Amino acid sequence: MSRCTSHIAAAIIAVWAGISGVRAETTASERGRLIAEKRYSVCHAIGESGGSPQPIVLPFRRMPDRFPIEMLREALTTGVVSGHDEMPMFELGLDDVRDLVGYIDAFAPPDRRYLAEPK
């Protein structure tokens, strides 16, 4: 395969993946973390340690202890009613909600996880 043909094939695959919603380059957990970093890290601690930039805001790692995952999924799907004034409204697609909720759920102990880990 020529170099030009390889680049064209790669471009076609990239376009197809974008159109079909296939995001094979990252796992659901990685995509959830990227969403958390992009949209929520201004207020929330999104990692395994550290405090939130806004002291009154709950770190993601503590959310499974405070809220049922089903409630978080519903809030993210229909629109978050925030507990703090600074939080803007975010509109997430269903795939993004699934990935973000999966990322948050991964902080729960394995025996209390709502979502099964993908195999």
C-alpha cells in the first residue's frame, strides 16, 4: 500500500469512527475522565486524591458514597440541578453521560458498583 493510500485509509477510518460513534482509541473510563477534566475540574476534584478547587464542592471520588449512581445518571441526562451557584449547566449526549457515570462509579468499592466493568 502506498503512503498516500495509507493516509487516505486512515482518514476514512477516522471519519467512519466519528460518524458511527465508535471511539476505539480510548476506553469508556478514559473518556469519562476526559469529560470530567474538560467540564467539571474547575469546581470538582476528579481524581483519586486532592481537594476540589471549590472547597464546598464534592470530589468525584466521594459521589458514589453520597448519591446513587442512578440518580447521577438521571441528573446528567435531564440536566443537573447544582448544589452550588457557580456550576454551569452542561448538556451531555447519552454516550458521554454513560462514560462520565462509569468513571464516577469506578470510585465505588467493587462490591457496590452499579455498572459492570466492560470485558
